[in-house]
Amino acid sequence: MGFTDFISDSGLTLLERWITTRSYVAGYTPSQADVKCFQQLKSAPAVEKYPHAYRWYKHIASFEPEFSSLPGDPSKAYTAYGPESTDLPVNPAKAPAKEEDDDDVDLFGSDDEEEDAEAVRIREERLAEYKKKKEGKTKPAAKSLVTLDVKPWDDETDMKELEENVRKIDKDGLVWGASKLAAVGFGIKKLQINLVVEDEKVSLDELQAEIEEDEDHVQSTDIAAMQKL
């Protein structure tokens, strides 16, 4: 079981949750999975209520001229994509009632013991993680070299202003590098800009969202390449 619909609040909420940690419906590049889901939406989801779904919709819209050439199986329905049934939230009131077997009833509180063991495991994992971070403070910070694509709305967008607004973003652990304009099609050029980020200090998702707040110039952003330093 995948997506159910993109009309009801529950259907859109499912899309919002799915796309929150993803740039695309399936994989790491636009595909027929995105096309099929995009075509089921009559308009962009409300940005106030579904910000991540809105970002995804606007991003996929920029590929509309290329829909037929995107990889994937165009015969699949949009319901073939999205979370599995085991990932979906279940209303406890509608959940099937378990049949209790007298032989399965534990009169000595083994459930509580299992819960205690789980709590101990989680605590030990957190302590180990904290200890590892503390010991690693003297190590060089992990960094990534990223190439970011920033797409304008059309060929009339002032790309000089667009780049200036991007470079105005100043964060601890962020260093902007070289940039160039690359042709997209129909006379439109996108900004390709390099940057180095400290992984623990800079969230790329948050950085992209901040760039996309420049709605007068920026249609969407995408990570074109990334490598660890």
C-alpha cells in the first residue's frame, strides 16, 4: 500500500510526511514516480500547511518539459509509491482487536521487564553516542563539498541579484565557493554554486529552504553533487 489520494487532508498529510526527509518520491533523482504523483495534484499543496509537499511540487514542476524522458515505469499508478502499510499510522479505535489466549497471558509482568530492557538499551546507546562525541571533539570537523543548483523562474530573472541574495546567507560552518551559470533550456540559465559545509553545523535542507525564501528570484534548488572531505 502506498499513497491513497492527494485530495483529502489525510492523503496530503501522508505526502507531507513522506517528502519531509526526501527530495523525490523515490530515489535521488526525478523519475516517473514524481511524475505520477505530481499529475494527481490539481494545484500546489498549501505552503502553510504542507511546506515540504509544496517545495517538492514546485521543484518537480520545473521538470515538466522533461516528464516523458524521466526514468521509471510510466505504467505504474501513483498508489504504487509512498509508504508501506506497516509505515502508516493506525487509529487505535480502528485497529483489529487481538484475541487473547489464556496461555499467552503473563501473570508475572514479563511485558514490563521487556520495556525495562528496551529502556536500558536505549539509554546505553545514548550514553555510548555521547561518549563518542565527547572523545571526538578534538578530531577535525566532518565537512562536505556541495554543488548546488539554484533555478530561477524564467529567463527574465536577474541572476546577478539571485546570486547576491544566495551569498548573503551567512552561517557558522558555511563557506561559499565558485559559481557559474549553466543553461537549462528555453533561454533559462540556472546558478551552479559550490560550497563547503561542516556537517554538524549546517543542515542542507534548512539552507535550501532559506534560499527558496527568495521567491522573487528562486523557483527551486537541488543538490547536484556532494562529496565528503
